[in-house]
Amino acid sequence: MPPTAQDLLIGNFAGTETPIRSSVELGAVIREQRKRLALKQLDLAGLGNTGNRFIVDLENGKPTVQLQKVLDLMDLLGLEVVVRTKTSRSAPSL
């Protein structure tokens, strides 16, 4: 029986940050977390109240997926988006 949303107690991954610069990179991070939690794509689709096709598209880096659905699934997986000023590169000149 797949876990319910209540069962998804995330382990201590605090402090782990991955800069994301493309939809493909975001999809890969989401896929890794789903697998870390031993969930199948169908499990995540059911828990996230979305279709399996959406999960497949998201994990494959489709750039036109719905942002709110992505954020909801990330929350479900124990992931979050943090926006910060880049420090490793100089700011582009305007």
C-alpha cells in the first residue's frame, strides 16, 4: 500500500541546497527525492491529486508545467524553493 501524505515524514536533509537553472535540473531533483522516499510516479500522482502524465512531464523537465502544481508537489516531497541573490557570479550589467 503506498504511503499517504501524512506518512511522508521527511528525513533530515536540512542544509542541502541545489541551485536550479533549468526545468530539467528541477525535474531531476524532484525525481531523486521521490525515489529517496520510495515512491513510484503513480504514488506521487495520487498523493498530489494530479495525473501521472504531469509527474512524467515534470521529471523530464517540460518547461511549461503549471507552477502551482510543481510547488504543491515539492511541498509534499519536503522540498521548497528559496530565491536568493546570486553570490557566485557578478550581476549582469543593464
